[in-house]
Amino acid sequence: MSNKVAVVALFLAGTAQAQQEPLSVIEWLANPPENLPGTVLLEPPVAQPGGQPDVLVTPLQALSQPLGLVASTVTGLPVDMWQNSDPQRLSELIESVPVKYNPAMQRLLFTLLLTEARAPTSSKGEEILLLARLDRLMHLGAADPTQSLVQLAGPTNSLDRFQRWFDATLLTGDEDRSCTALIAQPHLSRDYAAQIFCKARRGDWDSAALTLEAAHALQVLAPQELEVLDRFLSPELYEDAEYLPQPDDPSPLMFRLFEAIGERLPSAALPRVFANADLRDVAGWKAQVEAAERLTRVGALTPNQLLGLYTERSPAASGAVWDRVSSIQRFENALDSGNSAKIAKALPVVWNQMRNIGLEVPFAELFAGRLSQVKLQKPAAEDLRWRILLLSDLYETAALSAPDNSEESQFLAALAQGDPGRAPSPSPLADAIAEGFAWAAPVPTDISNMLDEGRLGEALLETMVLFAHGSRGNLVDLTAAMATLRRVGLEDTARRAALNLLILQGK
């Protein structure tokens, strides 16, 4: 991948420097804040109480070093947002908080996971929180930031850290780095398969073969693992052999071993993080596009990277992914022409393609700037153009020129300007959102207590759970979530989450 040179350059600067400042080692975190397109919040610092704070004295040795890939000055979240919370509760929330269907909530979760912050002050708090962050990043498919975060923390400081680092590097194609560490410190992994793979990767075939013989003799690996490793080390013996059965739940190592023996596993049926392996040059264009779509859908890849793949070449076939590629390319050509009639014709087609695979907001982020410069004559196309703008960071400007006076359009415009209460609510869902934006909207007592106790990170995770419940019909929770986001100063997040919900739910 294109960012590998930048990764190597940063980490060659030395561990000491890496522990002093946050890294910007992946493309969508480089040079903040300009190149953070919709993945990390760029809001002002969250609101603090107006009264004079109590003075809290903490021994210096009790404070952990802030850890994260994005400085708190960029995200607006304080470095102590985790410190007063129970690390086990944080781990449970990070693992389970649902963000699948709302891009604004996805962005908030990525922000919480990547922001430079101190861990809870308990004895095991740092490790529990770090592992929870790494595991959720992998679950979201963000292998690059997982690798970068654990490298910043110290990937060889524990077996658990090393395992997560090793898995991430296998999927990003940077396994030489983790294998070098494993060869130097064999105690980092008790997995014979990892030892064999890394010894072979480092060119020590004799030692790899000896370790494999020991694994056979001691029966410390599953039969299928042994079969794959046999073919990996002695491919000439299996030239005419039948393909091995595909494992149902392969580890990243098994995935790479199957690839190495020429029996590459399709990633579509595997957890999302395996799609990262298809972004490498070893995969075909179709596989790369489908992997990029899958990762972009949850915010693990920037829309610009997806667009680059969409426009890389002309599709040679039709159907499914090729129809999406064709529609994007035709739409770009229409935009380039400046012909409003062509744009109006191409826009509904490409929108339907993006809507079918849940890429509405990434599409809006890609094309809102250019769409804001045109006016479409067909009312339906113009209304669609306006709603797309509301899904982008241009939503406030778009709100100034609603395409019609319908109740729904007027409410969306008022919401985008932060005052939905001034417009009639077109639905109970809109009513609940408007109540959350009211001046006196109450914050739930338990979350209010968290905020008073300095447990901001935990409070935000609980708020995201409320928002998910509200999105599914519990309107009281939706009102509470809106009120809480605004209480802590995340106004942009509150508006965009509500706009996402109202516009995308009607698809």
C-alpha cells in the first residue's frame, strides 16, 4: 500500500521519539486536520463546567502516558477522558457499542479509539483499555491504525500486544516487521505456526523445517495447520495435490499461508478486517474495489481511496461491482462537463448504486463540493442533490436553500442549522430529535453523574448506546442522546447523526 513508506520512515525515527508524540502514520490521519475526511472529529474542545474546578493532586508516577494516534488538540477531547472510569466497563462498552448504520456515530467511535488519552489509573487499566481499543479497531476493519497504535504503545511489551500486532501486520502486508521481532524474541508467541512462518520469511528454511518436524512430533498444531505448513515449506511435493478444504474461521496467519501456497481464500465471507489483504497489489481490481467498499462503509477507509479505485480503469464487464464503477465514472464525466441535464440524469443512477451498498455518506463527502456549484432543473434531481449536501460537511450552507416548502424539507433545514424546534416535526422520530435540541433538554442522571465525575469517554460511549436504541424506535433514548451530545459540546456530531438518521432511514 502507498502508505508503507511513510510508516517505515516514521518508525525508523526511534522508539524514544515515538513515545513522546502521536503518530500520523496512515494516510487518513496524516497532516491533521486537513486530511481527516470524515473519520475523526474536528470539533472544538468539549464543554466543561462553568464553575471553578476542585484542585486534584495526583502523584506523577500514577499518571500513565497519553496514548493515541491523533492529538487531543485535533479532536477536542481531553487526555483524561478515560482516567476516572472502570477499565473493565470501558472494555465492555468499546466492544459492544453499535455504530453500523450511522456514519456520524462511526466517526465518533473512531475518534474515541484514536485520540491521545491517558488510561484509567488502576493497576491493569492501561492494558485493558489498550487491548479493547485494538480489538474494536480490528473488528471495524482498521488494520493500519491497529498496527500503528500498538507500535506506539510497545508491541513487544506483552504477548497479547504482540499477537494483535502480528495479526495486523499480516493483513497490511508488513509482517516482516513483526517477524523480525519474533525471531529476536521467540518468547513473544507460543504459536509454532507463527515461528515457522517467520523463520521462513526471514530465509531460515532449515530452522523452519526443524520446527515443523517438532510440531508434527509433539502434535501441538491442528492437522489442517500442519498440512498448510507442509505445503508452505515444501511446495514441490504438492504440485499435483488437490486443494485443501477452506477453513471456516481462519486466523490472519492461516489466511496468509493459504495465499502463500497459491490457494488464496476469498475475504468476502470472512470478518471485515480481512478485506485489508485485498487492498494489496496481489489482489485483482475487482477484489480491491469490493474490499474498499466494505471498509469505507464503516469509516475504516477514506472515500478518496475508494474513488481512486473506482476510477483506476474502465470496467471490462457489467453487473454488480462493475455497474457501480460505471455509474461513478459516468457521474464524474457529467460533473466535468458542467451540463446540468447530464448531471441530473446521472445523479439518481449513481445514488441508487451507492444506496444499495450503504455508501451514501462517503459519496456525499466525495462530491458535495462539486454538487454545491450546480443547480438542477428537475425538481426530483434538485431535491436529491440537496439531501446529499445535507449528508456532507456542507450541511449548514445547504440548509439556507431548501428546494421546497414541504414540512420535511423545512425540518431538515432547521435541524442542519441547530434549531429543529422552529419547524413543524414531520414524524415522531423528528419530534424526539427536536426535543433533544431544546434548550432545557435533560441529560440522563447516570450520564450526568459520569460527566460530573470526569468520566467523559464512558459517558460518550453510553450516549452512543442510547442513540442506537433510539434509532431502533426508543424515542426517549434518542432525545437523551441528542441532549447529551450537545451538553458536552459535540454539536456537529449531534446534527450530523440526526441528519444521517432522518435522511437515510427514508431510503
